[in-house]
Amino acid sequence: MRFNPKARLDRSQVQVRRGGGRSGGGMPIPIPASAGGRIGGGIGGLVILVIVLFLSGALTGGGGGAGGSGNGVDASQVEGVDNCQTGEDANSNEQCALVADVNSIQAFWGDNLEKLGGPGYQESTTVLFSGSVDTGCGGATSDVGPFYCPVDKTVYLDSTFFRDMLEGQLGAKGGSFAEAYVLAHEYGHHVQDLLGTMSKVRTQQGATSDAVRLELQADCYAGIWAKNATTVENDDGQVLILDLTDEDIARAIDSARAVGDDRIQQQSSGRVNPDKWTHGSAGARVYWFQTGMREGTLEACDTFSADDLHL
């Protein structure tokens, strides 16, 4: 994956917040609301719906301390993004690469959401944090993993996730485009928010539950962006991502597989229980990401109407 050295980066789309120390265990953020009420309460009469990439606390240690290959922004290195000026900076700095990813993902949806049959796109901010962070959906720690909060319409990403959890405990190969896939998945939730899809969520667990359908659709939307990633331009007309290799795509697929419910359950307990799934199997996550890459339409990503989720 190579960024265009001439492309200017929009640093305003990414904020850095330095939180407190880590707190162990649990999920302090509310999970999707049930059909008959809500779980975790609400703010201003709204049901709080938080989308997380994987089950919090599913693996021993809650996401910290694993080795990994060193990819991803380390907490001790999290700084402001003022030095992220161009694609050249993104090629040499992992935090600037995340800025470039966010710019590309949002530029794509900004140019294409209406063309694909949706409403006008509204930008969302990504917050990089370390340790813990306060959000419109409540307090979060790094144990939660990347998530989208529809209350403040913001994507949150802990600085250690890629190294410690994705590559460390979940065993993904990682890499720049794997990280881009994670961000594209979370922005897929933002697109769902704009489309009103989140109102369809009534059931929170089970292989064919609404929660699983929502997650698989976000994977599919990530695939739509990936299909077009090397053609997306910034406001200056410069393509942001110059090229993607087959290895880049393979690493994104590997990451999609690594965050499958069955993979996480097998690693954490040695048993697979589809009745507890909230995000879909490894095979399903790969299938829907590839569907988005192949078809490139919102209609092809209609997991809520699909009889077969390819679990």
C-alpha cells in the first residue's frame, strides 16, 4: 500500500485524546438495544447503540500486553497530527497513515453515497486515544476495541489495538491495509447510521441476528471502499492511495477472518457457540467484505434481506 506523496492530508478529520490508565475487564459502553427496550440506558431519550469490532473481554487479558509484529501506533507515540501534512508523511508514519485512510474513506463516501442511492454524506471524526476515553455513548477503555458511537457520530480507535489485539491476541498478519480495513468497517457503521439501518436492529445475538447482519453489512461497505481505494481523490484532485497489492488485499481479508466470532470463541474457550455471535463467523466476514469489493453497490450489501449469510 503506497500513498501519493503529493496528496495533502486533512488533519481536521482525526483528533488525538490522551486518556487515563487502563481499566481491566468489562464493557462500560452500552450494546445494541433490544426490541423490547434498551440495554445500557439512553441519553436524551435516545437508545444508545454502540458498534464494536469484536467482543470486549473475549480473550484473556482484555486486549493488552500481547506482543505482535510492531505495526500500529504505540500509546507512547501518540501525538498530535499536526505533522501529518502529505502522503509522504503517511508513507513514513503510521499515525499519518491512519489520517490518510480516514481522508480516503470519507472522500469516497462523500463523492459516492448519493450516487449509490443514499442520502448526502456527513463527515465523521476519528478519535485516536490511549488508555480510556469519554464518548457520547459513555466511557470506554482500550479493552473495547475500535467502535462507532452514533450519539456523537464519531469513530474511536485505541492506539494499541493493531499491535496488541489484532496482531497479538487475534493473530492477524496486520499491515497498513489491514488497518485501513478496520477503519473502513467502522465508517461502514457511520454510513449505516446515515441510511437509518441501525433502526432495524432488534436481536443482538445469534448467527442470523440483526446485530450480525449489521456487522456483516459494515464489512461489505468496507469492501466497496476497498474496490475504489486507488481512485479516490482529495479536494485538490490528487489520488490519495496510489496502489494496492494482492498482499495488501490478502492482509485485509486475513484481518476480517481474525475477528470472526467463531475464531475468537475458539481461541478464548476452545468452543464455538453460534447462539452467542454478535459479529458473524470468520467465513461470513470475509465473504461480505469480498462481496463489497466485487459488486460495489449498496444493494449487494443488503444483509438484512439475505437468506444466506454464508456462515
